[in-house]
Amino acid sequence: MGKELWLAIGLVLVFEGLGPMLLPNKWREMVREMSQLSDANLRRIGGCLVVAGAVIAYMMWPSK
């Protein structure tokens, strides 16, 4: 179980790093725009990302 968790964390870091590495100006602009959003909108976005991630993890979870 620990190995899979580290693999998942590593993949998240790879995907999170692609934006600033490949398109730094667009990434900076996106972060600037997101900093102007209200707390409620940021929570809504975060909640959607958590749900999407949980659904993907559930679908990909190896069956016994």
C-alpha cells in the first residue's frame, strides 16, 4: 500500500509541475486570476477536484 501511495504522490507532482515548466507566463496569469476569486469559489473548485480525484481513484482501484 505504501508503494502505491508514493507512486500517486509522484504522479501528482509531475502533473502539477507541467504547467509552470511548459507555460510559465500562462501559469502565473492563472494563479493571479485565481487569487482574485472568493473563498466560496475556491472551495467549490477544490471540492470538484477532490470529487473527481476520488472517482478516478475508485475506478482505478484494483479489484480483489
